[in-house]
Amino acid sequence: MDIRAIIVEANSLNIIQDKGFRILKMQKEVENFVADECLRLASQGTRKPRKRPDLHSLPTWQFNCVWACENEFFRCLQRVNP
């Protein structure tokens, strides 16, 4: 998975949703959360991510990071096994 692409996508979603650039002040938190989420997805060893019951209780920036991670997860699977 391309973690840089995920971070750019997550930042874009958060900037659009928040209508501001506050998210850029918390880059380290975003990067750490994305890395953890990517490890969670990769460790599942499956073509379908497990449900996240906590997803809607997450802060918006984390929700957008999860969404961006899952998008890249599926793009990566398609690149590896078309």
C-alpha cells in the first residue's frame, strides 16, 4: 500500500470537510493513525476488511483516514492481483 497516497487523500478529505487547514497542524497524529490502520488491514490477510463497529464514533479526521486506507487497500489488491 502507498501510505503517502493515503495521507494525501486523508488530508484532502479532511481539509474539504473541515473547510480549513487545521488538519495540517496534526500531521504526526494523522501519519501514525494511517500507519496503524494500514498494519491492521494488512494483518487481516483477507481481501475484505473486517467491519469497524467503532467507525461512526471516531472523530471525523480518523473516519476519513480509515476510508482513505480502505480505498488504497483495494487499489493495492487490484494492482497485485488484477
